[in-house]
Amino acid sequence: MTVMVFVEHADDELSQQALTFAQGIRPGLGDELHAVLVGAPAAPSLAAYGVSVAHLVEGLDAYAPAAWAQAIVELAGRTAPAAVVGPGSDRGNEVLAHVAAKTDQPMAANCVSVTSGDPASVLRVRWGGSLLEEARLRGSPMLLTVAPHAVTAAALAEPAELVTESFTPSVSDLDLRACVSERAGAVTAGVSLADADVVVSGGRGVGSAEGFAVIEELAELLGGAVGCSRAVTSAGWRPHTDQVGQTGTKISPEIYIACGISGATQHMAGCKGAKRLLAINPDGEASIFANADYAVIGDLHEVVPAISAEIRKARST
């Protein structure tokens, strides 16, 4: 038997995490690891994650979740995988949910581990990362997605022998009724929030849209991106594209500098991939300090400009 992974793109970090996760559970479930890519090239890097067969779905370049799911359903019918794994992305969860609906099987989202058995046992993240749930997952094949940043993407010491196979699924007009017809890119300057190595975010404590000037200044000095909490976007101080959180952008920078952010569960779900967290807040009891690697208890309007001044001073010497 096999384990099949839906891969958005071979270079996508969450897809690589899903491949690493699948490679970890494969010994108890299947002999081979297969990948499914829709409208994306099968990069040789897939072999480094143990993929022996890459199924290239043709004729579905535009994103249509039901049609992409139909391709996975048909491939699963041919290869009889023990499990179908998806990345913990919006598309990964949506496509696997459609696969579950089409096959009338249960699906477990945001998994961090799987123990094979009848039924299998899955440990998954719930409530924005505030708790872990152990659940029983029945059905064949098992359908699950991997919690973002629950595992670290890691290539194998010895790559697999990669074979690519093209495949054109039989999709109906009903499968194509919801699809992407046009893309309008956001107008951004500098590094994007999702790709930044440094993110400086402001919360309600910034006080106003104008108050973000000190946040922007520090982010520029560090070559990073500006983020914010949901309270900020709700107040209209920053656009939704700047929001970090469960309903915003999920980030994984080298360092995340949170200024005037209390640390609500929804926000922490978006920044838990950060390698280091520096929290600046005047409230020493703020919940964000429980997750911080570095803590500064103080007024951000004093602390952040002081950090910027020290950076300038160090660079001028």
C-alpha cells in the first residue's frame, strides 16, 4: 500500500512539512510515498522527501477545490492508499474536505501525530493551538491534514527514485462551478508578511493608525514586514492583509516582535511558527509572555523607538 500526499508545490514549506509527516507515518501504513500535484511541476526535490511516484494532474490549472478533490479521489481509487495527507494550508484543508465529502469518509484536520491501528489514533491541534485532542479516525483511506509547523520539513539522507506520471481526471461541470477565474495581487512594498524573516507587529496597544509609525520604522531597519492583530484590522488601522492570526496570515519568521499585543489564542495560532518571540507590553500579566522567548514590560512607544535608536547607533559606529 501507499501513503499519498497532496502537494501544492514542491517548494512550498507546508507541503514539505506534510511530506515529512507522511514519511514518518509511512512505515506503519505503506511501502511507498506518492505525491499529487495539480498544475505544478514535479520538481526533483520531491525525491529528497521520499516521494517515489509523483502524479501530475493535467487540465486543472485554475484552482477549483471540488475538481482537485475529484482528481485525488480517482487516483486513490487506482492506487488504494492507506492514507491521504494534505498540508495545513487553506487549500490543503479545503481540498481534503471535498475528498472526504466525495468519499463519504471522515477527515481529521490539524494533526500532529498518527498511531496506526483499527481505528487509528490521531493527535490534533484544536482551538487555535490552546489544546491537543486525541481522537479515533476510521475510514479507508485515512484522510488528514498536518497542523502548520507541527513538524520541521526535513529531507532524507538518501533520496528516493522518483517516477512521474501524468493524469487527467474526469471532472463534471458541477466540480468546476467554484473556481479561481482571476487573480489580483496585493500592492505591497518590500518583503511579504508570509516570507519575512523578521516581523514586527502591533496590537491594540499601539493606540491608532498613526501609532504604527514606530512599528514601521523598526521593521524597515530590520528588513522585515509589518503585521498586526485582529483588533487592529477591526479598528480600521491596518488592512486585513497585515493581520497575523488564525483568520489572518500564518507566519514563521526567525523572530517575531509583538508590540502591544495581549496574546489571544487566535493570534498565537498565527505566529506559533516563529523561531523566537519578543513581546513588548506594559501589562506584566499579559498572556503573550507565557509564550515569549524575550519579554520587555514597558510602553511600546518608548521601547520601540529606543530599539530603533540603538540599531542606528550600532550601524553608525
